[in-house]
Amino acid sequence: MIRFARLLAFLAFIAGPLAAQEDTARFGTGQTEFLIRSTTDIAIIRPVIARFAELRPDLAITYEQWGSNALFARSRADCRDGTDPADAVFSSAVHQMVWLVNAACAQAYRSAATQALPPSRRWRDELWGISTEPAVIAYNKTLLSGAEVPRDRFALLDAIRERPAFFRNRIATYDIAESGLGYLFAYSDSLEATTFGALLEGFSRVDAVATCCSAEIIAGVAEGRYVLAYNVLGSYVLNSDAAQVGMILPEDYTLILSRAYMIPRAARQAATAARFLDFLLTSEVQALLAQSGLVAKIDATETGLSASAQRFIPLSPSLLVARDANRRDQLLQFWSDTFQSGYLP
Amino acid sequence: MAEPRALATRVLVAVLSILLLGGVLVAASTWWNGQQAARQSYDRILLGAANDIAESIRIQGGAPVVVLPVSAFELLAQAPDDRVYYAVHGPGGVLITGLDPQFWIEPPRPGRAGFFDAALDGEPARFVTVTRRFVEREFSGSVEVVVGQTLRARATMTRELSIDALLPMALAGGALLLIAWAVVRTAMRPLEAITEDLARRDPYDLTAVPTEGLPREMQVMLGAMNRFMGRLDGQVDAMRTLISDTAHQLRTPVAAIRIQAESAMSEDEPALRSRALDRLLSRTRSLGTLLEQLLSRALVVHRGDSAPRVLVDLRDVALEIMEHDDHALISPGTPLKLAIGDRPVMVRADAFSLGEAGRNLLSNALAHGAPPVTIGAERRGTDAILWVRDNGPGPRDAVLARLGERFNRSADSRESGAGIGLSIVKSVATAFGGRMETAQDAEGFRIALVLPAERDAP
């Protein structure tokens, strides 16, 4: 499996610029082409882009939805060759975005709105965090209820230990070799070393499934194929509209991700990209994003999550460690030693 | 032509230039210091991160493996806005791990630890190389860690350090400038007052400029100016005196000559006519003497102010008068004696003026005194004396009291003897800081010109 994943990553890198995006949407009929590439599902971001197209009738906006690794490979190739770059890129795989900014692939922009961002959501004035999304445990409400619902990782570990048969093959999480976001969450978990090791052991004991794509994982939870899914983005759970899917913000610690936005150095519509950034940070759009679940309200009163349990993944050069080849190999090795592949039928 | 700049402006411009030059030098040195400080601090961070990474290298399965420590990057994040670079090379420069497998920075001296500067994606950056040697059963060789960082934080720190250091200095500079301005203004105020005084002064006003409370240098300058004006004033006075004297003195004799000439013309009898002509001649001669004396006095007064003072031996003066045989004309047959000693009698004065004074003393004695007449020079204490003695009783007390005044022509004085003679002596005495002295004793009357003696030449 790990060989296959690496081959896939390699292929994605080599064929990056050729690999087609997952989906494309067009907004507006203006004269000026404006290209956005993102990992965010079109369905989720659509109202925001539509509103921007409304405000800027001069634009013909193309929104391309990419897988995070492919988007990274494409953006890196664009940066190296200077060919056909997007005007704005935002991705949930923020470590890849940090790498791109560190490789001088972005251009700087400052405005009152960007300056108002906290330091963990802004780096070099070239990378900005536009959303607030917790990594959550999604569970099937019919299969788990009341006291059975694990409120933190220790409870989850205990539950797995107590009822291995119940959970066998019914815990899902991202395949971290496939998904940049999954890898980022796994890496962040690995920094909280003790629970992460125990958790992977527990997952391996019940033959947890590492698979791809938020939508499929959540659909699986909704159908009852999976009892719970570990480390999925809260925004996807909220958008799934599945009544049976519950969401846990683990109380020991909850990773909180902020999608990173950058303006590629060679962007043709850099000024428009800057306007779009300011637009994304307006309270109007933040409210729209909150409806889509991209801006979660993480209040202690609402979620029972204390401030000390909130682990923001900061936009900083220390995320470069996540992309280090040796480190990645070790994590993937550890992962693949533990997991069964969810691809097997 | 541009108006010359005021003294205060010049001084202020100079002070400003000095302050500016000093400011530039201080700023440059502060900047340099700040840069050094920033470089050292961030170099240490860089080295710490590189060592951290080097520490994390393990040998696994015969090959070095890096478990990249997050702490190294948290250290590098002390410069929060700087891009970073890292790479770990095995023996032969093989990349073990790094930021980007397709791109790496070549250290300028491979295999040697140390700092170097290079560009990182077109931005200047600082790098450090750390080498770690392994001697294990499975692997032996050195592994090189290169860590680099762009310079934004260093630039910021340099700027902040410099500004922190320069701000108080700039304030101090401003304060110094203000103080300098105040000091210059204060120092220049008397000068300005004088300038104003001079500008408003009537060009004919030759009175002295007041010098109280002025700095010494300016007192010297003003003193010289005041002396000059005083001399000018004296000259003007002398000129005025000369004109009025001449008018006063000449009017009567010239009128007398005219009358005598007329009466001589109207006289038919040869004897009477000849007598009238004789009188006319005598009058004319007397007028000549008078004129000479007037001019002599004017000259003496003028020279007293303007002739350079030289060392003169009063004995020479006496000798010269003696040898000059003018006195024979005035009073032929009167015996004349010279009384001088061996020692020189030196004064610092104008020889011509002294000669004139002596001649007048002598002619006075010849004219009014009784023979024999003696002329002499002597030194008495700090006084140098040129004197003339006759054997007579001297003038009456009333005359004596007014001796040397102008136009003092007594009933006794004949027409040829004008009151001018002794006034010349008095002028000379005044001009050279001396006085006129008279003495009456059993041997006769002595009149003397007393001047301060020059100290003996060694």
C-alpha cells in the first residue's frame, strides 16, 4: 500500500500540471478572467464566489476544485516555470501552502483586514488563514448514543478496547498518503506523541479503515457503514446534512485549521486576488462561511471546549517539518505498519 | 554681489555643519553596531537550529536518517517573517533530506563548518553549515547540515536598535543646536549693539564709542578705533586752530603793513620816507617770523599726532640748536653756552618737534632774558629735560601764570616775539606726555621741556 501511495504521490508530482482538477465552476460573464484554485468543495464555497461575482461584474471567475496534493504539485510547478498560474490559491493543506510561501512562490499584500488577523493566521503578509475549522470525530448517532459517545481520545481508546468487535472495520479516517489534509492532521497529532501512538495501535487492533475523501467518509458514517470517523473536518460534517451524523470536538485537544490563502507570485490578477482576500475577510463573507461551516464558532459555552484544548495549526515555518521527506516517510511507515487499506473491497 | 553673511549666521552654519557631520558619523556607526548585534543574535539562532537538526540524525539500516525536530524550526521562527532553508547532505553531497529535493544551496566551502551569505530564491539570506561525523559499524562519514534564513528579522532588529539609539541622540542634537543658537545670540549681542550704534552715528561725530562691558577683544578693537577717531578729532581741531590763529594773528600785522606802506607812499620827505620804509621792512620781517612760527606750531601739532616716535637724544637736539646759528640773527652778540653731560638723555619722540620746541625756548630766552644764555639737556630720575637758562629775573608772575597760552602777547612782548613760541613748546610737551617747567633762582630764570625719559639702552 505504501509503495502504491508513494507512486501515486510521485505520479501526482510528475504529472501535476497535467492532472485535471476534480471539478470546475464558472461565475460571472465579465471581460477579465480570474482563476481561483482551491481544495474546497464547490458546493460549500459557491455562495461566497457567487456573491463576489455579483460585486465584480467585470470578472469571469473560474473556480477549480483540486485535491490538495495535486494542487500543491501544480502550484509548485507554476511557481518554478512561471506558467499559467492561478490568480488565487487556497488550500486546507496549509503545510503545503507554507512550503510554497517559503519557496518565494507568493506575493505580499497588506490591508487593514489582513493586519487584523492574529499572528497564527498570517505569515509574511503572503499567507492568510481565512477559515476556522476544527478536526472532529464524526459518529453515527443511531449506533452510538448517550454515554457511549466518546468525548475525548482517551474515551475513544477505552471504547475501542472494550468493544473491539463492535468497532472492527467500522472506524474510518483519511488515508494520509492520499490526502494532504489527513497527513497534516496525523502529523499534528503525532506532535502530541502519546495519544497518537496509542490511537494508531487501537485503530490497527480493530482494523480501522484509511480511505479517501471527506464526503465518502461522512456518507459512510451516515449509512452506518462506519461507527465513527476520526479527524474529519467539521465543515464537511456540517454540510453533509445527514441527520444521523454527530460531531465531537475532542475535549483533550481539538486541532483547529485555518485554510490558507495565497496570491501566486506570477498571478496576472494580483490586485483582484487581493480584493478577493479582503472580501473573504469581511464580516459579511465570514458570516456566509460560518453558514457553510467553514468558520466554526468554537466557544467554550457552546461546545464545552476550553481554550487550552484548542490547538490552532499556525501558519509558520515550523509546518515545513510536516513536509520533510524523511519525517513524512517515517510517519507514513508508522501509519502503514498500523493500517489496513480502505481501498480493498 | 551677494550681501556678506552676518557673523551669527556664519557661526550657526558652522555649528550646524558640525552637528550634521557628527550626526551622520554617529548614525553610520550606530547602524553598523546594530547590524553587528542583529547578525550575532540571529547567527546564534541559526547555529542552534542547525545543531538541533544535526543532533537528530540517526543511523538506521546503514544510512543516516533525519528525524527533523520541530524545536529547530520553532527556534528559526524567532524570526517570524523569514523564509527558511534546510538541507542535510551525506557523504559525497548526497541529499538525505531537505526543503526541496530539486534545489539546494551549495556551501562555498564544502565540508567546512561556518556561516556564509547566499541568495535564497532571489532574496539575500544567511546560512550556516554544521558537520557531524559518524563512526559506526554500519556507517562512517560526515553528514553536513545547512540551515539558512532570509534577513528580514535582522533588518528589523538593526533598524529598531539604530532608531532606539539615534532618537535620544537626535533629541540631544536638537537641544545642542538650540543651546548653540542661544549662546551665539548672547555672544553677538554687544557686537550687534555696536554695529547699530555705528550705523546710526552722524559721520561728523568723532566722540569715543563706549566700551564698558564688552569682551576684551572688542575693547581692543574699539580702543584702536576710538584712538583713531581721537586723533582725527585732534587733527581737525588743530586745523581749525591753525585757521583761526592764522586769521587772528595775520589780520593786524597785514593791516599795519598796509597802513605803513600807504604812509610811506604819501611821505614826500626822503628822510621820513626812508624811516617809514624801515619800519615797513621791520614789520614785514616780523610778519615773516610770525608766519614761520604759526606754520611751525601747526607742523608740531600735526607731527605730535602723526609722526612716528623714534629714540632721540636730547643732547643732540641741544647741540643742533646750538650749532644752528639762528639765534645770532635774533640777538647778535649774546653769549650762548652749551651744558650737556656724558650720559645720553634719551626720549621717544619726534626730533623735528623737539628741535622746534628747543629753538622757541632759546629764542624766547634771547628775546626776553638777560645774557648769558645757556642751553642744556639732562636726565633727572625718570625725567629727560631740555632746558634754557638766562641770567635775567624772568617774566612777571602774571605773565608766568599764562605762559604758553596762545595769543598771550603781553605789553612787554615786542611785535616780533609772538605768544606762539611757548605755546609750541607746550604743544610738544603735551604731544609726548611731558610738561613745561619754569624755575627762578639766584642764578636766573630757567625754563624747561620735561619729557618722560626712555630707559637706558643696555
